[in-house]
Amino acid sequence: MFRIISGKWKAKRIAAPKNFDVRPTTDFAKEALFSMIENRFDLEFCSVLDLFAGIGSITLEFASRDCKDITSVELNPKHAGFINSTANDLDMGLQVNIQRADVFDWLKRKRNHEKKYDIIFADAPFETDESKYKELIDLVLSNGLLKPNGVFILEHQSRQKYPHPNLKDSRKYGNINFSFFEAEAVSE
């Protein structure tokens, strides 16, 4: 179960089926994260990409806060269906575009795609190998999906560190960390 922290559906509790193997971002961490995001962006005018969307905790939080353009990538068909049905139940269906796909394959297919995002958020399963985290960072930052002033936010275990020239900030909340990366500099 998770709760929408703020916006149109503030305090709305969302219960996923018990057989779903998910780990939604905690309320404490999500509240801090969105405080930082809203200090930098006007969400109504942002485009967001939620990678490893799980059951939609982050996706639905963005939608509740009036973000109109959210793409969620989730491989598990039951989870993707849950996000879709929950978004529709909450009248967010037009804001949320669910892509059922492997995140790594999806990113490779979208390399240098026309669509760009202000915010890319990724919360890979914690058991993901460190080399896959590094691949994820490289794919997101080098594929041209992030707008020049955009931010890539990686949620990961606090004991892991992912040094990178584009890493601008890192915040710890309990056993999780949010690492903030900026877009690759465009060479002229």
C-alpha cells in the first residue's frame, strides 16, 4: 500500500494486490523528493519519464500534482495494468502513458528520440547488479532523452554510490538514496 502525498488526490491510499512483489518509495522519502522537485520545476508544464514504475507510486504522485505528461515504463504486465487502471479510476488516464517494456531495451530503442523529458526518475529493483545501475545511468545520460535543464533522479540503496561527472547531488532518507544527475553537456 502507498499513499499519494499531495495534490488533487492528497492522502489517497492505494492498495495493490497482496501478490505484487513491489517496494514503493516511502512517504517520508517521497515527500522530501517532491519538495526538491517542486522547488525546481513547475510540474504542470513538465514532461516526466518514470522508469521501473512498479505499481505507480511516483507516476501517480506526479499526476496528482497536475503533471500532464508522464510516461511510465514497467515490464511486469500486472503492474503496468494496475497503474493504468488506477490512473483511469482517478481520472488521470490522459496524463499517464504506460509503456510495458524492459527499461534497458526501451532506452536503447529511444536513443536520440524526438521526445525529451524534464525529469527522468528510475527506481530499479534493489537487487539489480551494480553494473546494470551504471549501464542505466549511461543510457539515460547519453541517449538524448533528457532536456538540457532536466534532471535524472536515481533511487538506490544508500550504501551504494554511483560517482559520475554529471552527479550533482545525493540525498539519503533511511536506507535509500536519491542521486541527481544533470544532462550531458552539448558539444558545439
